[in-house]
Amino acid sequence: QVHFVESGGGLVQPGGSLMLSCAVSGITLRFNSMAWYRQAPGKEREQVANISLRGEEAHYSDSVKGRFIIARDNAKSLVYLEMNNLKPEDTAVYFCNAGSVGLYPWGQGTQVTVSS
């Protein structure tokens, strides 16, 4: 079975930083492009960052470009999302999954709340 276990979320003030981690099991990570998604209350889930198989390419949504950094460690089956200069509109549940939606089930996600 494929499992994604996200962690690292929490409550942070605007302008603060968080580092999210995603532990992946049940698949060979190096064979999958990976991505981070988020879902805010009342909104659809959106992809905010994706990273290629070996990490040589990354792409970001306009809303997070320049503030978030996605990374991966295939040997440890981990995917990371470094989030800087957080804004209240970044408040959401964050998920990791394959870059192509629909291949694998979703994990529980990790809640990120940006508030003063």
C-alpha cells in the first residue's frame, strides 16, 4: 500500500517559516515526480510545487513562487517543502502526492495556520 505521511505544520505568524516533510512508503520514490498540494477551507485542492524525479527541476504556483522551496531525498523516501515569508492566505491543509494526480491515495495532510 502507498502511504504519504505529512508532518511539520503548525501555527505561525505572518512572515514566519515552516518546513514540511512527507514520508513516502509503498512506492519507489525515484520513479515518481512529486508535488505538494494544499486545500484551504471551502476551496479546491491546488498544487503549489512539483519536483522532477531526481530533483533537478522544480515548478511553483504563482502564489508561492519565491517563497517556497520543494526538495526530495530519494534515498530516504522523503519530500520536503520549505515555506518562508508565510502569509495568512497560505493557511491550508498541505498534502504531498505524485506529480500526476490520481495515481495514489491521499494522506492525512498537515495543517498550516498563518495568523497573528
